[in-house]
Amino acid sequence: MKNRPILEIESTMSEKVFNLFAILILLSMILYLMSQWGALPANVPAHYNAQGEVDRWGNKGELTITPIFALVIWISTTIFERFPHLINYGTGTRINVKSLYQNSKKAVNFVKNEVTLLFSFLIWNDVHVAKGHPSKLSFLFITFIAIVLFATIFFFIRRTSKLKQCHLQLVELKKK
């Protein structure tokens, strides 16, 4: 890690747009929670089972945990996104480091914002259920979210592998 070069990698337009979209949705959900606070009952959903059914109720103060957690994750991963040299890439050289950093930065951006959107939905769902409506969580929804997150992670791991493979092929060509 100490030998990795520190490069200033600009955010792409898609990263900036995804950041803006996700944080605006999260802030909207926080404002929504605040606007609904007085209308919420004393007991609100605190946990759901795998079918999306409430299996524990708690006091409405527990509803503040999700937005606080979402903001902490968003801010900390945004900071981490700015320092891609801190991520372990296995093998890599100064020749391909910029492409590895760009890929890593985009991967962190995607996962961070997907998780932020998920937390935003959970805030909305908690308020929705607390007001007596059925939960929008279900086994299919939870499965879909897991597939999206794992597919994103797999996509970027595969992309990193391909970047490394291309680099190794270039090194071999230069040797000949």
C-alpha cells in the first residue's frame, strides 16, 4: 500500500449524477420522515423477517437509526472513494494503476449509491407500515436487492480482472 501512487482521479459525469440523485432521494426521505413524525404512532416497525413482515416493533425514535446509518455510510464511502490508492488490487503496476483506480472509484460509487437508495426505500417503508399500510418488502424484493448488489460487485471485480489481464498481455508484447 505504501508503494502505490496517489493519483487525483476526477469523478465522471455519471458518478456525479448518481451521487446527486442518491443523496437527494435520501435527503427527501429524511425530510419525509420529519414531516410525518407527529403523525406516527408510538410503536413503529423495528425489524422485518425474510418475507418482509414486521417481527419486532419499537419506539419511533428507532426510525432515526436508518437515516443516520445511511448518511454515515454515504459520507464515509464518499471519502473512501476519493482515495482509491487505499484499496488492495493484488497485482498492478504504475502503468495500469490509473485504470484500476478509475474502476475502483466507479465500483465504490455504484455500491454506495445503491445502498443509499435501499436505505431511502426502507425509511419510506417504515413510515408507510407505521401508518397502518402493508409493507412493500417481500422475499422477492429482498432477493432482487441482493442480486443487484452482488451483480454490481461481481461486474467490477470481473472488470478489474480484465484490466489486469490486458496489462499483462501488454507487458508480454513489449518483451517480444
